[in-house]
Amino acid sequence: MIQLNTLLKSNQGSKAKILNQDNAMDANGFVYEILKNSIEKSASDIHIDLTLSKKGQAAFKIRYRVDGHCFDAGLFEDIPLYRGIINKLKLDAGLKIDERRLPQDGRISFRLNETIYNFRLSLMPCTIRNQQEEKVVLRQMADVNTCELDQLGILPIYTKSLTASIQLPHGFICVTGPTGSGKTTLLYALLKEIDRSQKNCITLEDPIEAEIPLVNQSQMFHRIGYDFEKALRVTLRQDPDIIMVGEMRDEETANKAFEAANTGHLVFSTLHTNTAASSITRLLQMKVPHYFISSSLKYVVAQRLIRKLCQNCSTPDPQTEVILNEIKKSFKSSHSKIKTIFQEASKSIEVLKSNETSCENCSRVGYKGRMAIMEVMKIEDEIKRIINFESGNEQAIQKAAINGGMLTIKQYGYLQVLKGLTSFEEVNNVIASH
């Protein structure tokens, strides 16, 4: 069995070591090791990439994504071993072994120390040396036991808004952000806060990330025509109280979801936009009628994930005064409620920075784990007016939300900087990259 631990001495992307493998190497053992190491490293994704060795020979590389960043774990020159790994994964996921021309998606389970971990498997056709092969990505799926609203580290101002959103009798709650920003985790946390014994909760997902007790979860199968739009039609005949649509990908799904919200149901769904205000622009582009949006949309949550400083090795930032001045500027024109929150946070300042030199706890990266930063926009009268009479002007909506007391994503991140949970540089990098 291959011991990949020796290849994971650090997460700093050091030069991958080339190992010569015996063609008879056990693919089962290899798969066991990469899954085991991904769990021990708290990796969100495992990449099995085709590449070329220094000799120009076809090879494959193992990479782990830890806290949003990819790190090499080894380069292997044994293509027969690679094919054995692919076949092993396909068998476990119930996929077609002889199909290399089309993408395939599946799901596998893995037991380690009496705990079951679930991984989503994605295979994509890829060519190397004129040979048709496949690139593989495995993503560890959400652990429903960790999806608790009070354990996500959300600031009190937004915990109150999110709690209020799930108590609504009907309406639409939209969670937005890029892929891998924790949208599903937040939605699961909100569903778990609902009294599911008194409500009929139905989710439409692709894929189902984790099973939630007392929630009816339906998996989409696009190959046979069972998609979000068709599933929504069926769901409305299932006497639902609460509906979660995994993602609004097209006009038909978006319109059906808003129709459900307009007919007495509480609907949750996701979009891929950068800010809360831009989600309204996106909905209008998807031809959702403005009167549906203004009457049904209650809250929009926009979020990102940022890395948390390693609490073992972080050090005081020598630029603290400069950072404080920059943070203070971002709160200058805020609502009085937000200024009060900033003043309270400023009473116990702990501005820290990462230290990448010696700590084994974070593998000398300076960061360990991630958390969400977010903005929660409540759709109040002024925003409804802009939707109806100003064609959903994005800048006007953003201004109205801030004037109404919304804490922006950047301000939220800066409050976490003042608490010493992340660095000023990390917040700026994440906001700038989206």
C-alpha cells in the first residue's frame, strides 16, 4: 500500500517527488490512502490530474484542495495504475467502466475510524499523448452534523435575520455566491432550524450533499429528463410547506420557484452572483417578472469563504495602525446601527497576521480552516420600489440596502479581522478575486 503521508509534509506546493510504481500496485490501496489523507488534511477536494513527467512520459498527479488552495501530493509515472484507480472509483460509484468519452458523475462512501464520509465523484474526458483518458475530482460532501446555525460563527446581527427568515409563512430566500462558498451548508443549517415535524419540507438537489432527518430529499436525474423545473411541478402537488431548490439554473426553474413562493410556500434557492444586489439583476435577466420579485423575495444572502488564521502561530500585525485606519474608512458612511457595531468591535482589537515559518499545526501555511463572511439584504419598501420602477438598478439597490442598515461582505470580514480570526490581507484578497 502506498503511503502518501510522506508526500504531504507541507501544504506549500513543494516540488512533487516522482515515484516509480510497480504495475501490479494495488489500486484499492492507493484509493484508500488518498481518501484517508484527504480527511486527515481536511481537504475539500481531491484532484487526479493527467500530466507529463520530466521525461515527457504520460503520468498522473495527486492534488488536495485545503482551505481553498490546491497543493501537490505526488507525481506518479504509472498509467496502468492510474487506470486501475479510475476503474476502482467507477465501480464504487456504479458508473460505466468502459465509457471514457462522456462526463460521468457519481457518489462513493468511505469508512475511516468507524465514521462514514461521502464523496462526490466527477469524471471529465481528457486527452494526453493522443490517448483518451479522464480527469477525476472527488469532493467531500457536507457533514449534516456540522450544519448547525449556531456553530457557523455568524455574527449576531445576521443570525437574527436568518432566524427571522425561516419563520416566514411564505416567500423566497435566496443564497448567492461562487461555487464552493458554503451555500449548501447554510441552507442545510436553516432547514435544521425549522420544526420539520410540523412542516412538510421537500428539497430538490443535484447532488444530495447529506441526508437530513424529516426532510424529503429528491435527487435530480437530468439524463432521463428529471430536472429542477419538472421536479418543481411535482413538488407543488406534494402539499409542501417549505421547498429548497438546489440551484436556479434556467428561466423555467426560476419562474416556477417564484410562482411557488407567490402561492403560499416558503422557498429557498441559490444563485451564482457576487453580491446580494446583483442577484436581483440576475433574476430579472432570467425573465422573472419584477412584480414576482418585489412581492415574494424577502432576504438575499451573499457569502464567501475565507481562511481563518492559525491560532497557534499567528502574530500581531506590525501594520495595525494602518489597517485600523483603512477599516475605519469602510465604516465612515454606514448606517448608525452598523457604526455602533464597529465601535463595539473596536474596544477589544486584536489585529493579527499569518506566520508561515514554523507551525506544524497549519503545515507552515499560517491559516487553518475557513469561515463565511456575508451580507444579508432584507427586501424592504425602497428596494421594492427600485425593482418595480427603476428596472432593478443594482447600484441603487446596493445604496438602499446600506442606508437601511446592511453590513457589507467587506465590513463583515473586517469585523472578523478586529477579532483576530483572519487577516486584513485575506479579506481583501477574497473580496478582490470575486
